Amino acid sequence: MTATGWFLNAAFALAALALLYVGAEWLVRGAASLARRMYIRPIVIGLTVVAFATSAPELVVGLTSAIQSRTAADATIAHVAVGDVIGANVANIGLVIGISALIRPLRVRRSTWRRDVPAALAVHLLLLVFCLDGRLDPWEGMLLILGFLGFVAYLVRRAKDNRRAESAGESGSKRPRLATSIAWVAAGVAALALGGNLLVGSALAIAKAAGISNLTIGITMVALLTTVPELATSTVATRRGESDLSIGNAVGSILFNGALVLGLAAVVAPIHIGPEVTHTRLPAVIALLLLLLLLMRSGLRVTRLEGAGLLACYLLFTAYCLLAGSVGY
């Protein structure tokens, strides 16, 4: 890559970061008002609308790498998707929830540690079982997708706030117009998607020019950058006192990545899974989910000290992956 190429990619990355911040502000504002307007708990909005929006870069990376892997008959291209999902999910736990808790201790609903985090844990345990034979086949990807859609349908059915009567007592002037809420959400989604895609494209160009392997690119640099929308959204939500949106965004993204992104990628083309993934990478995600479950259950909150511990886990995981080099494929 020429000096001009390096400069342009760096400039695109900076522009993308600005878009991500603005998009996060718009999305959180719109999602919070939409939840109030429709009498839906913010945690459900975070697990669905916000998580889907902030995970758009992971979906783009997953589908693009799967399609390129199939058309180019090069299985290593799909390793970007595998690494991105694993790295992004570790980042959602350690980086996103960790930094959010450092900004302000996060309050946790009982439904989060009783239902949402266990659902994410179940997805990754199933994913580990599917990958033990060294492949993630299309039928396994379809099962992951169907399970994810079933969970979302369950959330939608139970989305109405138990305190609807209390909320209904608010005057109309206190609740934003539905069209305005939807407009903020749409604008935020558009800015996050554009910023995320621009950031990932720039990072891939820089990383490949530096000679980094596809899995290492995916599990470190691409995973970090595709998690920036989640990080921006959750930190903004935390600053605004919206703990439910912050946690829901992170946990929903973990579910989205593990089930839908890898599921769709496997449906497009079978994915070869190396032993390093099943022996260390996926178990690391499972271990962090178990740790998160224990932290949330004690006191129904994530404290600043616990957030610092989660952040340390993310940094140690990333350092290990970088030191491991090409990690076998």
C-alpha cells in the first residue's frame, strides 16, 4: 500500500468514528423514547432493535467473507467471519460492558441473568458442539438461525411493560411522537451502518497490507472495530442513565453474532473450524459469559471494580491471540 493509501484509509477510519458517535447518540435517543412510547421495556429494545443495528458491521463482514470464500474457493477467507464473531463477543463482554460499568455501575434486571445471558450461553455451547467435528455446516447454521428467531419472537410476545398502566398515566406532552422516535432510530441505524462499514473496510485494507492472517485480523482488529458501534451506543446509553439499553445492546449483540451472523455465513458456505477455535477461543467466550452471569447475579449490578475485571479479561484475551500469531490457520 502506498503512503497515499495509508493516509486515505486512516482518514476514512477517523470519519467513520465520528459517524459512529453521532449515530450512537441518535439511536439511543430514539430507542429510549420508542420504548416509552410503545410501553416496551428498554431492555427489550436494547436486545432487539439496538443490538441488530450495532451488529450490522459483523453481519456485513460475516456474509461478505462467506460469499468470497465460496466464489474464490478459499476456505481461509471465512476465517475472518469466525474470528470476528469470537473476538466481537469477547469485546462485548469485556470491553463494552466493562467500560460502561467503569463509567457508571450498571443495574441489572432479573430477566437479564435469568433469561438473556443464559440464552447467549446456550447459543455458544451449541455452537461449540457443532464445531467439534471441524466444520460448521449449512444445516447447523440453519438451526442456529431458527433458534435465534424463536428467541426474538419470545421477546416480542413478552415485550409489553408490566407498568403500562403507570406509563399510560403520563401526559401526552411527556411522551415523544412515534414518528419522531422512529426517525431518530432510523437515522442512528443509518449512521452506525455507514460508519461501521467504512471503519471495517479501512481496517481490512491496513491489516492486509501489514501481512496479518485472516483469523488474526478477524479476532483482533476487525472484531475490535466492528464492536465500536456497540461500545459507542452502550457508553452513550450509560451516560444518559439507560442501563437497560446498555446491557441489552451488548447481550443482544452476542446473541446476534453467535447465532445469526455465523448461522447465515454457514448457510452460504460450510466453514472450516480449526482446533484452536474449539480448544481455546470458543471456550473463552463461554467462560466469560459464565463470569458475567455470576457477576450480574450478585447484587443485580455490575460494579466499577467488576467492570475493570471484565476489561482486563478482554485485554488478556486479545494479547494472547496476538502472541499466538497465526493461531494455526
